[in-house]
Amino acid sequence: MSKRELIARELDRLPEQDLDKLLAFVGSLKEAHTDAAMPLLAAEAALAKDWLAPEEDAAWANL
């Protein structure tokens, strides 16, 4: 049985009053992944002008 299936089975057993806590927890997990990716996205945009330069292509052409 997959982890998703196990989680779905446990969800069926969870009391209704705990679903709000679970939803908040899942939201915090998603937010943590988004926050971790943000510096990478910012760096990519800042460095793109250098990465896309013809000189850069020439430097890596023989690899």
C-alpha cells in the first residue's frame, strides 16, 4: 500500500475536529517548500543575464 493510500485511510479515521489542525499543518508544509524555493528563483533571474551571454556559451561549448 502506498503512503498516499495509508494517509487516506488514516484521514477516514480522524475525528472531524482535528481536520482543521491537519489542514493547517499541510498548508505549513506547502509554504515551507515555497519559501525554500524563493531564493533559488530570485538568483536565477538575477544571473540569467550572465548565463545567457554569448561569451558564456563559448566558454561551455567544449564540455
